[in-house]
Amino acid sequence: MKTNEIRLVGNVVKEPRVHETERGKFGIVRMAVNSRRGDKEETLYIDVKLFGHVFNDIEYYDIDKGDRVQVDGRLVMEEFTNKEGTDVKLPAIIANSLVKFHKKLKEATNF
């Protein structure tokens, strides 16, 4: 059993970004994940990083803003210094898989 596994289902809120480095390409997908406790709803915005064969899923599934997706991966804390010189820590997901949910087609009704 892996100790750092996470599965999120949410909506893509920005067009996927593709970056190229000397080691190859990788993608970043920004997701919104909703959770509800009682009558309070919270939204978590989180970046999902896709490397290697998982990066190819962006094109395979034609991932776009507004799509509903499921991501399996591991949670990491990213640390960096922003433009103002402040140290920042943000959670991110390193994806092991990415799957797009297809929208249901409305059935035609005959009146």
C-alpha cells in the first residue's frame, strides 16, 4: 500500500499549460475541487503536474477548460519565492493518471 496517494475529481479551470525543459515536456492543469460540510461548500484550487506518459493524456483526452476530470497521484508541497520576495508553500499533485469524464448527451424527447 502506498502511503501518499490521492484521488481528486474536479473541473479544469484554466487551459492546460505546456512547458518544455531540457528533460522534455510537462503539463500543468489547474483544477477546482469542491467539498461540502453541512451547508458550507469550499473550493480548493490545485495544480496538477503531468510528466511522461501522463503528459500525453492532455492531448489524448483533449483536456480543456471546463472539463470534469479525475486525477490519481501523490501530494507534494511546492516551495518557492514569489516576485515580492515572500517564501510560498503550495500543495500540488504529481499525476499518475488523468481521466476525462464525458458529458451525458440529452435524450431527445418526442412530444
